[in-house]
Amino acid sequence: MSLIDFILNLACLGLWLSWRSTSFDPLVKTSAASLVGALKRAEPRRVRKWHYLAALAGLLVVRALLYWGIGSAVNWVPNLRLGAIAIFFRSDLLGRMLLFSGLSFVVTLIVCYLWLLLLSLVNQRVANEDPVLRLVRLHLGWIELWPWALKLLLPLFVAATAWLAINPLLTRFSLVQPAISGAHRLEQAAVIGLGAYLAWKYLIGGVLLLWLLTTYVYLGGGAFWNFVSLTGRNLLLPLRWAPLRIGKVDFAPVVAIAVVFFASEQAERGLTLLYARLPL
């Protein structure tokens, strides 16, 4: 069931990105690396922009009904992991499944934009000729024009604000313990906001693994692989001083992945302990 939920979240994300891309699709005609853009151009022109949002809403409701109908039969307990905490939902209650369906997609959407933001930050000084990077910047919209310092703080602000918005609803459904004061709720939001940065580890690990693969295996000169090579090199800039190359073998990607995942694991443990100790 968790795998099904993951796949359906990707389907929902595809609908959202297709809806977003309708406003700038003519600007990315050269972006063969854009899966969403390719699918968009293959569709009949009669598909309207609002159809994507209608399909998205319908899918969120239908899957909630699916989870409610078979979730309890297979003893599935859906959960949302927010870095410092995990929120569990009862699959035998329709209201909880509707809430989980919506929040699960929202978390997926936030993670997607956090990844786009990291790609923008890493390639901040790269010109706009790269078609994949151009697509990333178009999806970020006016955020792309922000200075790097504000972009770096954005995950903290977005995740903290989202927590403050949904916390009363989660408390009402007895999914989390109620905050004892406004200050306590702000402290919770700050910890949840810091946990948003943990989502970057999967993107970093994935890009560096692909970059390592392209280093030793020729996969063509497509826009996507060029973007992977560009981003991989930029991600490894902090390690350029370290003697991690032995002969023709470069261990920098492996070291970077290990460091990122180890640091993320320690940070998640620390945030979990900190959240449990709140209020300070």
C-alpha cells in the first residue's frame, strides 16, 4: 500500500506540473529532457488547463476511498514523516483517509519544490542555455529571482508556515499532541522547518550516483545527462580541495553521499529528540 501511495503521489505531482507548465509550455519547446513537457505536447490541444486540477482533485478523493476500503483489511497504517516526527492515520476512518490523501500530496509537492530550489541554488551561476535548468527556473517562477540567502532560508519558512497552518487540524483529529502555548507551537514549527532540509539528501544522493555512472559509462549527450554532469560537478565543489582521486578513480561522489546521509541521519535524530523536549 505504501508503494501504491508513492506511485499515486507521483501521478498527482505529474498532474500538478502539467497544470503549471501550461503557462510556459511555448518557452520550453527545446526541453526534450522534460517528461512532463513531452507528455504535454503529445496531448490533444482540447485539454484545458483546469482539467489537470479537476483530475488531481478527483484522484485525491478516489485514492482516499481506496485506502479506506482496503487499508484496514491489509492492516495498513499510513503515516507522514516530517523529519522530527511521524504522524499516523487510521485507515478505517474515511475522514482520516481524506485528510491523509491531501496531506500526503502536499508533502510530496513541497519536497518537489525543495528539490527544484536546491537545483537552482547549486546551479546559481550557470547561464540559462541549459534546457533542463531553464525548466527548473520556470517552475520556480519569481522565486528564481531571489538572492541565494533568501532561497536558502525558504525551506525553513515554508515548512514552518505549513505546520502552523495544519497543526490545529491535526490537533482536532487527535493526530498530534496539542501545543500548550503559542510559543510552544512556534518552537514546533521551527523544528519541523529545520527538518525540511533533510529532503535534500535523496536528491543529492541520486544526482551524484547518476553523475558517477555517467563518468564511467557513456549514456549519450542528451540534455538530461548534461544537466546531471553539470549539477554533479557543482555539488562536489566543496570537496575539490580533498585528494579523493586515485589514478582514474574519483571517490569524491561516494564520500559526498556518505557524508550527506550520515549528517542527515544524525540531524534527524537530533531534531527528533529536540521536538520531544519541547517546550524549551
